[in-house]
Amino acid sequence: MTVSNIAASTIATSTGATGNSAGGPVLLPPAGIPDIRRAWEAFHQDGVALPAVRPQVIASWQRSRAYRIAASRAEAPVVSEAELHRRRQQNLRLVHAARPAMEEARALLADARSMLILTDTCGTILETEGDARAVDTGHAVKLQRGGVWQEAEIGTNAIGTALAAGRPVQIHADEHFCAAVQRWTCAAAPVRHPTENTVLGAVDISGSTDTFNPQNLAHAVALAHQVEAVLGRRIALEHDLVLRHFLNKRSLWLSEEIIAFSRTGALIFSTDRALKELVRRNEAVLAGGRLMPVRESDPAAWAHRMAELLPGASVEIVREDGEEIGGVLVLHAPRRLRTGTHLPAPEAPAGFDDIIGASPALTAAREKARRMAESGVPVLLEGETGVGKEVFARAIHAARAPCGPFVPVNCGGLPRDLIASELFGYEKGAFTGADTGGRPGKVEAADGGLLCLDEIGEMPLELQSYLLRVLEDGVVYRVGGHTARRVNLRLVSMTNRDLSAEVAAGRFRRDLYYRIAALRLSIPPLRDRGDDVLLLMEHYARRAALQAGRPAPRFTAGALDALAAHSWPGNVRELRNVADMLVAMTDGTRPIDADDLPADLRGAGTAREVPEEATDLKSLERSAILAAVDACGGNLSRAAKSLGIARSTLYLRLAAWERDSLPRERRP
């Protein structure tokens, strides 16, 4: 039987001699199809490539011939149910991202004798939706769930060719390599990872040849972009969750080098020092801006692989709805080396000139702190949370040369039963679990330098007398010991409380208060510092961009106005977190606009009250959700819990509202 007879008998068997599967007349194909038929026959008979065929199709025919695909192949292979389940699980995020498009196709293609198909990167069909007649007819050639439509299995077809070429393609009728498939016209476009640009799968619109429409290719491309946009929003939400976890716990890892990463190992945020330390320990771990052990292994093995490749490192995994979405790599500082070894020289400490700001309030505080630093007398730094008290403490420390070690201690961040041993150290056998040789505390570590006690008002009353003895006598006694160890240190204490009120209430020793507050300095809140807001935002955004390997971001006038108008209740710490978030969540190809800012910086707080006319259910739902998100300070997990809905449901609602708020031409 000749090639043309194979095609004729296959099409006649599949469609009948007088009509198509839908019972209607067979419409004439587009002009040029007879030439394609002759070119197809010539290619299969003697390998001749006639000029009537598009280069993209000829290239696919040649690949199909190299795969030894027979023109008479009647159908694509189908994987088992178990294998299909495995492949769907591997591509669950792609399936979920395509769900809105698939649901729309159910209605839009219901009477179009066509269907929408979603495949994985191997061409395995994961989902089909559309006209039931097209879906049923597809079973004849295994154009169904589980069918494998890569070129190596069924030759030239829109799905396989789009995946092989990495670009959209429309394959019509005789352009298919196998005769059995030539009753179909198909248009497919690859779906790419929004940030890595790798091909994840494809979307395809397939129907009988009489449904040919050149616009189907544009439609397939638009659907692929829609799926990519949903994936992008999902990835952005995951990155945001990891970044929030990183920022919320950064204070606990103050002296450590830390890196936040995504589920694919992509760096979400890191410090320069962390990257340098990572490369120093094992440069092979980092490639192309990704942590290769994360990229190449299952989440269950992340911690083990990192510990193997980076001695002294640990991984804290971030999960959402029980699924690993990324993590935080902590490069713990090495333990103190034995006597006779040498530690690397530390970086020069930051001084007063490194404190950013030119407002009168900050300038006055900075000059007053300079004078205090010269005295050597204990200093009490007062101010709201996040105003930069530690920055001033480090500048006071750096004002003297040599300045010795800077030892920060967060009195409010230590468990009550551990604060004594952490501050004053302990002797051998002082308590169950103590190191056999005992251990020095932070006070001894600060000998010759500066001890910085943050949240001093949180120190338990019974321990305050021990600290007073250190300050007055210059000696420290370890827990469980009776030996006085002499120390010479400077003290800077920090608080966001009114310690005089704490003294009056009996919660803080009066004698200790007078000792630590010989000099008092109030650090101004950011809302009183005028244009310092813009200077700080530029500084932190530039630094975050540098750490991420991106150009310094630009801000529109609208964004700068919104930043300047914000009250910054979290002060510099809040601003720094916003800068990190903006750099992490934008691609750097355009200026940061007011729309990129968090909702509370866009002045959305007052606009989110339930309007009087919001009587329909959708408006009430929207108002309730936005109010819950505001009440939970933007913590989406807490907001979902307070509303009694799943986090994924909350994310979908927010993503849909974000899409609807865009101009129609910008919507995915």
C-alpha cells in the first residue's frame, strides 16, 4: 500500500466517506493543502523536502524520520494509570495553574468541535477539556489523558513539535507525520517557568481539520501566558512566604550568615558575606544563582545534603499546607579555635559616618552619641522598635580604637531559664546537659570590648543584681562557680520601654537603672526624620539588589510620594524589610511603582473599610477578607485561619482581585 493509500484509508475509516465525526460537511482546507499532500508523499517515498512545506515542519519531519516513525503508525502510546498519576503529581503545580484555563475551555469550546489539552514536558497529556465530541474522537489516536505526544513517539504534531522547538506551532492536516493524525488540526504553545524560562509543558487546541482557524495559534499562546501568569503569582506568593520567614527570624540569627532560597534552589535573598562564606566553604554548591543540592534533590534530603557539602550549615525548611516551598540556609559561625590558631581579621566596624540620614532630628542624635562615645560611661539608648538603636550602639563601639569585640545580647529573646548561663557562663556540672568543661558567657566574651544589652527591661529581676555586680566590681561569677573573673568592658543598653516607669512599678531595680542610664539618648522615630525615608530606601534597595546580582532599582514619583507619606510604625526595620521585599518581588526591568508597594503603603488601609453599599455577597466576602488580612498585619496564614478557610483559597481570592484590578489590556 502506498503512502497516499495509507492516509486515505486511515482518514476514511476514522471519519467516514461523507462527513466528519460531528455529522456535518467536511469544509475545504486552506489553500496550499494539496501541495502539502504531494510534499508529504514525496518526503515519505524518497525523503525529498519540497519548498511547499514550511521550514519548521520540514525540520520536524526530518526529526521524525530520524526517530524511525512509520507513516502508518495508528496512535500514540499511552502510559499506565499508575504512571499517569505519578506524572500528574510531579506536575501538580502546572495542573493547578492551568485549571482556570481548562474550566473556561469547558464552556468556550463546548460546541466548537475542539478541545484544550495540557501536557507535561514529555508530551504526556495531563488534562483535556472542551467539546465532548472532540474528546471522544481523540481516543481513536490516543489524544487523551495519558497519551504521549512527543515527536519521538508519534512524529510531527503540534504538541511534540512545540516542545521540541521550544516555540508555538500550528500543525494542520497533512503536515502531521503520521497519516492517522492527519484528520486533526492542532495549535500548541510551550508553557515556561516564569523565572527560570525552562519548558514545563504545553497547551494545545486540537480539533478536526474542518475547524482550522489561524487564530487558534494566538489563542494557544495567550492560554500559555495565562498559565505562566498564574504560576508566576504562585511562585511570588511562595517567595514572599519564605522571605517573611527569613525576615521574621533574622534577629535570631544576628551573628550568622543566612540565605533564603526557593523550592528550586533559586536565591531569594542573601547577604554579601553569606555568599562569600558559601563560596569559601564549597564553591560547587552555588551555580547560576541557585543552590544545586536543593535543585538536584528531594526536600527531605536538603538538610542532609547541605550538611555534607557545607560543614557547620543547617537548613530550616519553610512549608505551606504541608508542602516544602523553600527554606533558609544558616551558615553557623565556626566554634572558637584552640589557642595558637588564627581567626580571619574581622571587617572594620561601622561608625557614626555610616548612619544614614540628614534630618535635623537624626543629626542631633548622632552628634550627641559621638560625645557620649568619648566618655566611656554606660549609655542607655531609648526608642521605638526598629529605629536603629543597635546601629548607634555599634557606632559607639567603633568610636574607640582598638574597640575590641562587640557582643550583642537580646534579653527578651532568651528563655528565662537560660539567660543567666548565656550572660554569665557556667561551670562544669552546673546543671543537667552542661558542657563537661563549662562555658564562658557573653560578659566574658565582651572583655576588652562592648556588651550591648537589647531589651534590657526584659531581664528577670533576680538576675539584675548579678549584672549590677559586674558593672560595679568589674568581676563575673559563672553559674555554679565561686571564682571571680575580672572583666573590663563598656556597656550600651537598649530599650523601647519607659524604664523609669518600670522602676516605679517595681519591675526594674532602681540602682541598676541609675547605673546603666548614666547617659541617655533617644533615637528619633522614622516618621520624624523627613526625607531620611527616601535616603534609607535607596540605600537598602540598592544593597538588596547588589546582593541579588541585579541593577540598582529605580522608583517612580508616585512610589516615592507613597513612601514619604507612610508613617512607618515599624521604623527603619520595617523600611528595610519593604526594600528587601520590593527587590525580591520585582524583576528590575522597570521602575518600582506605587502599585508594587504593600497595600498599607499605598494608603489602602482606609479604603478597605466595608462600604455601606456593599450588600452583595461578593463585596462582603472581599471586605471581610481584606479586613482580616489587615488585622493580621499582612500575615496570610493567620488571616486564613481567622477566616476559617484554607490558605490556598485565600491566595486564589487575592490573586483574582489583583488580576481584576489591572487594566484589561494588562490582564493575563
